[in-house]
Amino acid sequence: MSGAPTSKPPAEDRRWPRHVYGVGTEPDPRFTFANERTFLAWIRTALGFLAAGVAVAAVARYSAQLSVEVRLASAVLVGCGLACGLSAWVRWVRNERAMRRGDPLPSSPVLLVLTGVVVAVALVALVVVSFAG
Amino acid sequence: MREHAPWDAGLQNERTGLAWQRTMLSGLACSLLVARLLAPRSLTLAVLTGLVALLGTAVLGTVSLRRFRVTGAALHGGRPVGDGRAPLLIAALVILTAAGALAYVLIA
């Protein structure tokens, strides 16, 4: 295992964005990889939300015109997907910067908001499924 | 072949490469679902969406393979790893997909 810290970046460091790679020192590469995988996991979560939102609208359309509630539910799910996609990038940048500067990893209110929305949507779905047909 | 040899016992680069692959495939599945849903409304739009999805997946596949090789070579050469361009590209694609999904939900 050659997990020793890598040497200082060479003078011609072309990595982007500079406001990430221009500060601090090189972290252990394993942490950089972990940050990248966490970013990708958020991207997949975003895709899951998008698929769920589109599916809700598509299934509802089989039987009737879309009602306001269905449209709202779909839009909320898609909105969560959008928030996940945006915050995936923001979190990646903030985490990478914090690791380079030796700061503690930042927290984000997005987690709480997403959890709240998922619980709310699940409760609504439970009620709808329980009283359907 | 040097860059294909694992750098560490934790297989960091390989695991991250696989994470890229499953993210890419999730994106493809998502886009093909949208294409299928568009089919009854407009076959042209559906075929176009499907083609764009396949093309986008091919591009991302190339990008992630390149990332895997460049990162592997950097690890073996003792150079620093990481770059924000590929993550930004994939985040931008997801945001674009979200805009399309929002349009579908609001207009459908």
C-alpha cells in the first residue's frame, strides 16, 4: 500500500477550478476519491428524484388529466432532483476546499430539507394508497 | 499497462471508476424512460431524446474512462489527483435533465 501523501503540486497545475486547487495543501488522494464518489452518489439521488417525479405524472395521466395536486407532487419531486444536482456540485467544491485547508467538513441544510420533503411525500403517498379504490 | 495496476489495497481509483459507470447508467435509464414517455405524444421527439441520451452516455463513458486512466497515471507518478471539470459536466447534464422533467410535469 503506497498511501503516502503525494508531493506538492507541480508549478504547471492545470486542475480546475482554481478557487479549489489554488488553496491549501494536497490531501490524501483517498479522501479526494471519497469526495468524488459522494458527489456521484448525490447525482444518482438527483436522478432518482427526477425519475420519481416524471413517473408520478406519467402514471396519473393514464386515467385522467393531471390534477393540480398531482402536478404539484411531481413538481416537488423534480424540484428535489434539481436541488440535489445543484447541491452535489456545491458540496463537492466546499468539501474539497475544506480538505485542502484542513478545515472541518461543512454541513448543509439541504439534508434536512430533503429528508422533510421525502417524509412528507411518503405520508401523502401512504394516505393516497390506503384510501384508493 | 502500468496505469491499470491497482495503486492501493482499497482500489480507490477502480471504485471511483465504477461509481462513474453506475451514475452514467442511471442517467441513461432516466433519459430512456423520458424518451419512452414522450413516444405517444411525438415519436420524433422521443427518438431524438433517445439518440441524445445514447450519445451523451457515450461521451460520459469516454470522459470517465479517460479520468480513470489519467488518475491512475497520476497516482503511479506521485502527482496530485482530482479535477472539477467532469463533475461540473455531469452536474450540468443533471440540471438540464431536471429542466426537461419540470417542463414535462408542468406541460403534460
